Amino acid sequence: DGTKIAYALEGQIWTMNADGTEKKQITNSSTFKAGPSWSPDGKQMVFILLKNPGSQNDPQPEIGIMNSDGTNERILTAEDRTNVRVESDSRTTFLETAYDANAPAWSPVDNKIAFWSGVENQYGQVWVINSDGTGSKQLTEDPNHRNSDDPSWSPDGKKILFSTGRSGRNELWVMDADGSNEKKIHDIDAVPFPGRASWQPVQESGSQ
């Protein structure tokens, strides 16, 4: 209902009222957590979970999921994934096991969560997964082994913005939610990456 904000502090997830009052820590587990993203109904959150937070080279990030009060915390991206590329003759080429996951963004309209998956600090692509852990699907690919990251949904859940280095420089692209109709929309001279873009929400009629 827009009255609460979720945020990370010292490796745990907290909430507070939108006016900054009633700060409350809702997770207390031993894993390092950051980057919470609400479900459309406000009943759940996804977040970045680091299994090896003391390492800069191998932090082992996964996507966690829990109820919005911090209960039933679990790893959403528990199953193995593989970054692949599809050749013009429909052959599939293996790139590497995508054992890391990061940058979760929950669709504003349904149970789908977009995220990055690959090898942290090396390479990865944008994926989507259902909130029950099923339906994991790779959306982007790059034959030159370059990174795509930081997905962000359109308000109607039909498109996804993402950052990519596929052209040899960092750019902002958009695609349909199923990974089709990819299109570059902006060159961005940002190092190492421009980060997640934010799509303006739709204003209801009569709202301020």
C-alpha cells in the first residue's frame, strides 16, 4: 500500500514507515543480505543473499525469498543454471555454469522475478524465475561473452530494461518480458556499469 520501505543495514533486511519512523529489523540469520524487492501484493520480498560475504572475488551471491515479516527465509535460485547462446542454425553453445545470482527485481504485476545469473565478477545474463522457484529461463545472450545485468520492469510487466556491454561499451537496452524484441535505447559511458535504471510508474487518473 506504499506505507513501508524495505532496505538493507549491516547485512540484514529492515523495514520502516515511508516517513522514516518505526524502523524494524526483520531478518536475523547468519547470511549477508541486501537489495530487497517487494512482491506486488507486499506479502513477500526477494533479496541478494551472499553465502561468502568476506570474499571480493567469490562472494557466492544467490537470490533469497521470504515473507515480508522476515519469516520463511529460503534460497530461490537453488537449482543449477547454465548460460548459453543460440547459434543461427539453432545449435545451443554452452558458455558456463551460472552458479551465481544477483540483482533481483520482482515484476509489478505477477509472480515473475528478473535477475542476473552467471559467474560473479566475470560474466552473466538476465534471467527470469517464478516466485515458487520454477520456470527459470535465460532471457539475454551474447556470443562475445559480455555481461548483461540490472533488469528493471515496466509498470505493466510487459518489458524489461537492462544494462549490457554486448556492443563493447555499456548501454541501456529494453526487451519484451520473454526476452524477445531487444532494442538499444541509450549509450551510457559508465564504468563499470550504469546500474539499474528505474521505469516511471503509471499515474492513476486524478492522482497528484
